Amino acid sequence: MNWDRVEGNWKQVKGKVKEQWGKLTDDHLDIVAGKRDQLVGRIQETYGIAKDDAERQVSDWESRNRSLFEERPKV
């Protein structure tokens, strides 16, 4: 997955992340700033789950939101 793309479009992606993990605050998401490892850590901390579970949730989310990671052709 191309998290550089997500990082560049974080303002648009934040809404999708909040749909999945509603307990994450805007402050949490501002700190995450599109970085996968930060997102996993915040999910782990906020939901009180193991790192493996948080990693699995993020991987599942990535699979369902592939379009967020795709390069769009330049016109």
C-alpha cells in the first residue's frame, strides 16, 4: 500500500478513518498525519487492543479502501 499517497491526502482520508474508528479524535488524527505506524499505535491505545489486532484492522481497512492508495493518472 502506498501510504505516501495517503499522507499527501490526509485531510480527505481522515473522514474515512473516522468512519472506521470513531473513538479517534481530530487531535489523534492530526498527530497520525497519514503515517500507518502512528495510526496502528493510536488504534491500539484508544481501543485497548493488542498491536496484532490493530495491525489486522488497518490491513482490513486498507483492503476495503484501495482507491485511497492508488496513483491517479495525471491529465
